[in-house]
Amino acid sequence: MRVVPALSGVGSKKATSCVEIQLALVRLPCRSVKSANRNIIMPETTTAAPRRRRAGGRSGNTRGRGPAIVQPSWHLPEYLDNPVEPLTQEGVEKVHDAAMRILEEIGIEFLHEDAVTLLRKEGCTIQPDGVTVRMSRDFVMEKIATCPERFTITPRNPDKTIEIGGTRAVFGQVGSPPNYSNLDEGRQTGNFKAFSDLIKFTQYFDCIHFQSGYPVEPIDIHASVRHLDCIREKMVLSDKVTHAYSLGVERMVDSMELVRIAAQISDDEFEAAPRMFTNINSTSPLKHDWPMLDGAMRMAARNQPTVVSPFTLAGAMAPVTLAGAIAQQTAEGLACIALLQCVRPGSPAVYGSFTSNVDMKTGAPAFGTPEYVRATQMSGQMARFYKLPLRASNACAANFPDAQAAWESSNSLWACTTGGVNMIYHSAGWLEGGLCASYEKFMMDCEMLQQMQHYLKPVGVTDADCAVAAIEDVGAGGHFFGTPHTQERYETAFYSPFLSDWSNFENWRDNGGVKTEERANKMWKQILDEFEPAPMDQAVVEEMDAFVAKRKEEGGAPTDF
């Protein structure tokens, strides 16, 4: 340790110009500070907080370098602020009334014979076409009242249990794009290697709480058996809550069985509480198709959650007005949630919001727009009105992990945060309106997620936090770098980024002028290099592999209809 001379004009009682202070602070030595009244001795080096052992990341340093990032520990964020509410109470009631009129006067098509039969038995009116169902508002409100306002989902590792609803927020990675991209390969059709890489990122980052759909569709595996390889891989690489697609009988049944095997629980234990989830989209406007309905009904029958997310793009598949689009979204979503409550009262369900707008010049979907922000906040009001958990997304329309991708995703995340969204889909890696999963964008998004989750932490207001004694000690014209108050807190006082570069221009230039996407490219490679799968007993892996082999021999899921 050593002591360095005091800064001229900083830390003393001298009058100093703002420019001189700024210049002095830039040159402030990191090792010690001498104030006008005392010498504060600081260690020669600052040691990063020890990296905790994490399933999915190597704790050792096999190549003489540290971990890719030092990240905040796993936790479930919580909203402490009041949500933003664009609608008055009268406005909420008007949107609700419009949604109920759609259900009562127009109806929703259910392209599933069993669903129609069940709704007929429940007293709904079936139109002459045999698929259009009208349901009264009393029926709808009675059914959705049986849904839990909040529930937990427990994966194979109970330490990674998540809570859905209330003031909780949980985040999942991009799901379902047919393509992936990175700076090395450019844009490519999805394959199993990329699928596995993106699941590894999902496991590695503690700001990601659950696995959404396939982070990229592995087109190199035949569709009849793709679900078997993908769910098996998700179970082996990760111990977080997983999603399975509602695409007919076999895919849903097989996925539930793989999740049950991975958790090593009985059928009764599986049905006793949520262990996984699915998401379905209506075919907007006003239609639910057979494969998704079938999967969702099978999930509800076994007490597993379904997120019902109408795909309502204002100006295309929904009215051009936000109130009209949210009314249609609400009608489509509640109609299916009511059906699922007919299958099994009390089974968990989530109100899904995906309302955005289109570019009226081209018809292309637009995301991260002002309209998307407002639609998400309005959806939050409707979900709270119905006492249902809410899902929305971190979406953007950008084609490259550039400034547009950043501001559109920032807008989307802000919409989710201010709207009180409980499940944030597509939180990391989304590009091209959902058509591409980007490795570099995944890193960029996780930086934003960590910052957003840090923002949600409560603000301390103890006497020590208010720091009157520290302010008195420093006095006018002083600085706080070397005070005991700062020294006790400086390592954890502020969020520390893993991807942002806070160096000044000269240092950035002299270090190669590395752009954000280039830093992200280097980072994902280091993460893959140090990754280890979440621990799993080899006997469990073998049991899953035996099930996968058996189902493949039986032909998997039919693909010809």
C-alpha cells in the first residue's frame, strides 16, 4: 500500500472551477485519496467479488482468464412502483364491455370438436357453422374467476422455482425464430448446434429465469421427432423452468413425460403443481386452431399453465385503434382461458399481450413502438381488472444488433416494466420481428435485463443511506471518494456493466475502438467455452434417452395431415 498526494483543488476547501474538478476526477488515482484533513489508504488492487458456483458455468479458469462475466446472483425481481395506467377506470370498463360484446354478439371460432362439445355442455351458444361459439359475459367472468392470481412453477431444480403473477417479474429468452445470426456466420437457417448454444446462454445468465420456446428452430431435425431431441436437450443443459409447444397430441404428451422424468417425480406429483408451461396464440382475428387448443387442453387437464397470447397487430389482424385492438385481444384470450377452466377449474392460465402495430406503408410488423408501449400498459390494466397474470415481450423489428435494436428493445422492456408484466417473453436475442435469434443481441439484451432488474431493487432510506454524517464530514468543496462511507460501499453501490464500455474516447480508441456488437461477439464465445451443463444424474439422462429412442422408433409425431 502507498499514499499519493492530495489532488490540487479536489478534496480541499479551495474554490475550484467545474472544469478543473472534472479534469481532476478523471485523473483521480484508483489506489488512494488524500483529503485536506487526512490520508485514506486504499488497497493496491481491487478484487472482484468471488464468482459463485453456478450450474451451467465453469467455476475454474482453465485458460488463465476469469469468467466471461461476474453477474448478480439468481433472484426474482419484484415491481415496487405503481404501474403506468393510460386508461381511466371508465376506459377499462369500456374496453371490457367491448370485449364482452365481441364474445356475446360475434363469437370466437374454436376449431376443435372436443372444445366445442365442452362449451356447448357449459351453456355456450354454437352457431350453425359448428365452430363459432358465443358465450355470455357472466359465463366468462365466472370461469376466469377460478384461475389463480399467482402460482409457482417448479423445475427439476427446486432452487430455480419461479413465481408468476402479483408483483413478480420473470424473463425468458427468445423463442421460435426459424433463423439465427452472429458476426462469424452471418444469418443462417436454424440448426441443432445453434439451438444448443442459445439454451446454454439461457442457463448461463441468471437474469433469465425460464426457457421460452425453442430459441431457434432446428430445421436439421425432422419435425416428427424434433420435439424429442429439443426437450431432452433443454432438460440436460438447463435446470430452469421450460416451455413445450402445444402442437397436437404427441408433442404435448411426450414433452410432459420428459419433464416428469427429468424431475424424477410420479404422475401424481406432476399434476399436483405446475412443472412446465405452454404458450398458445390465437389465429387473429377471432379464431383458435386445433393443434394449440388440443395441447392447451391437455396441459390444463394435468394442472399445467397455459399462456394465451392473441397475435393482434393493430391495422392488420386487429383494429387500427389501440382500444379496439386490446378489446379484441381480451376477447380472444378470455374465451380460451374460460375453455381451459371448463377442462379443469383452477388450472393456471396467463393473459398474454402481443398487441403492436404494423407499418402502414408496407404492412410489416413494428415493435418497440410508442403504440406497443401503450398497448402493453393497457394490457396490464386489463389483466389486473380480471385478476390474471400478464405476459408480454421484449420485441424489436431491427435486422441487426444495432442502435435501432437497442432502442426498440429498450422501449419494449420499459413497456413491460411500467405495465407490470409478470412473464417477459423473448427477453434476450430477438431480431427481425421474431424471425431471427442473434447471439450478439442475446448478450446486449442480458445487459439491459440486468440493468432493468437492478433498477427494480428497493432504495434504502436508513440514516446511513441518507448519509448526513458523511456529507458533514466532507463539507463544502470536498469529495466522497475516500470517505469511510464510500469505502464501505463502493464495490456494491452501483450497477456494474459487463458489456457497456464506460471508458473515455481516447482509451476506447487506443484499445481498438471495439464496438458493442464486437464485444458481444467475444463474450458469447467465452461463455460457450466455459459452459457446463446443469448437474443431472446419469441414470436420469439414460432414462430420458431411452424414452426418446422408443418414441422415435414409434414414429414420433405425425406431420402429414
